[in-house]
Amino acid sequence: MDRTSRRLLALAAACCCFVPVAKAQTTTGRISGTAVDSSGAVLPGVNITITETATGLTRSTVTDAQGAYRVVSLPRGNYTVTAELTGFKKGLKTGYQLVADGRVTVDFTLAVGTV
């Protein structure tokens, strides 16, 4: 390889180092929260249902041992979240708007219901 070729190769390599890298754009968000009873004790095993109101897209999960849940990769939109556990009244919360890379927290305090 002659001197000119080496210079051109070095110049091309240097230019590659200065090309801006496009960052990945996130178009989804997440909804998370906790479920507790009226005394503040955590409620594991609560069935959480998240519904996008315009499309009807539904995702479900269950709270963990600490009463927490998290649902990721939800498309932008308006959401309704419900919480259900045997022995407790159903919790329903509406009007949550999720934007791109948004993080919405929806916590529940469930009241004792009829068994």
C-alpha cells in the first residue's frame, strides 16, 4: 500500500469516528405501582389489568411479594387500570395518559369486600 492510499484510509477511519450515532427512539412507556390494604399492608397476588381505552389493548400482571407491579412496552395512549383480589373490592382508576418513554405510577388501596 502506497503512502497516498494509507493517508486516504486513515482519513476515512477518522471520519467514521465523528459521524453522529442516531439514538434509539422509544415509542412506548410503562405503568407501575403498588397495591396495599386499608391498613397499608402490601397485597401480593393482586390481578392488575391495564387497558388502552381507544384500542382496547389489554395487558395483565400480578403484584409480587412486595405488592408491586410493572408493565412495560405499552404504546402511547390513554389507560384504565384495575386491581382485583378475592376478599377485596375491585379497584378502578381511569384517565392515565402515557406518552413515549413515559412512566406512570398507579397505586391502589383496596378495601375489604364481601367474601
